[in-house]
Amino acid sequence: MKLRELIEDGARRFETAGLSFGHGTTNAFDEAAWLTLWKLGLPLDTALDDAPDSQANRPLSPEDIAQVATLFEARISSRKPAAYLTREAWLQGFSFYVDERSIVPRSLIAELLVDGSIDYWLSESTHKILDLCTGNGSLGLIAAHVYPDVQVLGADLSPEALAVAKINIERHGMQERMQLVQSDGLSAPALQAAGPFDLIVCNPPYVNADSMAALPPEYRAEPFMALDGNHHGSSDGMDFVRDLFQTVAQHMSPHAVLVLEIGHERAFFEAAFSQLHAVWLDTSAGADQVLLLTRDALLSFQ
């Protein structure tokens, strides 16, 4: 069996099993390719085209085939995201350690940091960045890579997620530029003392109640508290955001901005905050999943 044949076989098995994707890949073939290349120790950007000299035509040993097949079976039987099986996730070309203690990093904010989409709202005085709901630390670390003159604070309520973020800070050699604090929103004294911040990025829990109830197993494998936006008993997924907007402006420097991801919840966001002037940012998923708020806009809303 050749490499591409094994990947195609895995894709068929994934489709038959009814797996869900969205944790780094969007379809069965890409998921099977990711797992296969990772297991065989091949670069994830290995070309799989039909050229005669393509790696796609590489013959595989029975041992290789058996090892990959075992990984395919683990993906099907566990219904865990592939990143939890490989203990690695990629975001905008950066590699991060991940396990079940934090959600799989996939925030669209990452591409806005890398492609410079929010640079218009920043300046030479942008020195302090807060990555709120940092999870495994990926957004804060990407910001530290993109903006070499900034200091980053990553905050999360979950000590388990912060343990994962610490691993990534060490892997990226950012111990001097990114610190961590456990905080319920903005409440931790250490967070408050570290501000004010010039840029806040936040990918909070925002999933509404109906969507939470319908999540496929791959998403239920992730920490519930990182997804569910209804912890005060509402159903629109905006509870964390409501709390955030009450005090966030107090932690922002005069020209600071907040970049907030709300996924597919724009309708719920606009219903909850109809008087708030938000700038919706273009991403690869469209212009209705990430928004930007200036400090002045937040103060006017309060």
C-alpha cells in the first residue's frame, strides 16, 4: 500500500464512522493525512499530489500500515480531536502542545495577529498584551512572536489549562516575555496590577445553550467551561462577555483595543449589546466571528 492509498482508506473510514472535524482540519481526508504523516514522522506539509516523484506514491511497510491503522481506530473509537491523540496542534504555522486539559487552539484571532489586520489600531506604545482565557497559551505566544517588544500576560480560570500554557511558554522560549495568572475573568489582583493593557485578545466561552446540547463528541471531549457561555443561567452564550464588558475598560490604556472572538454567535451578541459600536474584522471564516472594540466604545456603552 502506498502513502496516499492509506490516507484515502483512513478518510473513508472516518466518513463511514461519521466523525466531526474542526480542530485543525475541516474534512476526513485532511484529518487522515495529518494523523498518517504525524505517525510516520513526515512533515505535515508533505506534498500528496499525483506527480510520479510525489511522496504520495511512497510504499509503506506492513509495520507502518499497522501503526497508522491503530491510530485511525483510536480516532474513531475515542471520538477525540486528533490533536489530543498527537499531543500537538498547529496554529498559523506555530506548533503547540495540547492535551485534554485545554481546548484545541483554533482561534481566528491568530490569523489577525499574524497578517497584521489589527496593526492599524496599535502603535509604538503598544507594550502590554493580555491574553484573556488563554487556554494553552497559543494566542499570547503568537502575539509575543509577532510583536517582539511586548510583554504578555495569559489569564485563565483553569489551573489545568495554565499548566498546559506553561509547557508551551517553555517550548517557545518565552519565559521572560509571557507570564501566567489564574483569574476568573479580570478579577485576580495580579492581573489588575499588571495593567493597564494596550491590547486585550480574548477567545472566551461563548457557545449558546442549544448549540452546547448539540455538540458532537469531538467537542464534548474538550473542557466544558472553555466552551459554555451560559454559566449565569442564560441561554445566549453571552454571560462571560456581559461580565467582561462591565469592567474591561478599566484595565485598558487610553488607546487600547479589545479583540474578541464570538464564533457563530453574532446574532446573539448583537441582540445582547445592540448599543455597542463594534468593528467586525475579516477572517478566513468571514467577517462575523471576530470583533474589535476600542476603549472609548466600551466606556460609552457602560
